[in-house]
Amino acid sequence: MKHQLFGSDELEPGDVREAQIDGIAIVVVRKRDGSYRALRNRCSHQGGILSRGCLEPMMVSGGVGDYSYSAEREVLRCPLHHWEFDVDTGRSPAYPEKVRVRSYPVTVADGKVWIER
């Protein structure tokens, strides 16, 4: 079922916003490229509120001593213990097979942001 959240012009690129869908806390992210993502708004570590965290470029590495920030990939960092979650997948970049938060499909239609749950 799709739920209308807010107008697409209400969230600037690089910003995050909390929303409630059927009593579930969701964090909506507008990536720097203008696209939208949505994750469960609770860190899987100890329940920190992800919408109070930081949205930042993901650190990537081509090998030992070779680190840079990704131009395309972004992470949402929990404010409690700094666990990071890839906003595209909800998975931890450090432990993608074990640590994640649920992600939800987001669409934009007629100037509105919609989430499917």
C-alpha cells in the first residue's frame, strides 16, 4: 500500500525528515542527487533515532591507504554510536550481511513523495 508523505519540494537535497506510517517511524532521505530513499528510523544496534543522525558521503577504498568519499553513495550515521547505513540498501557498509535496517520503496508523482509499505 502506498502512503503520501509530503510535497517533493519540502525536503532539500542532503536533508532528512522523520515520518510515521501506520505507527512505524520512517526516516526519509533526499540524497544530494535529488533522489529519495526511506529507511526504518531506528538503528538496529540500540534503537537510536536515525533521523537525528548525519547524512554523509560514503567512505570507499580501493585498497590499503587508498580512501575517498563516494560521489554517488551516501550513509546515514546513527547519533548514538555512529553506526552507518547505506541509504540505498539499509545495509551497514562494514557488515552488509549481518547489520541492516529495513528500507522502503519511494516514488515521486505529481509533486508528492510516496512510500510503499
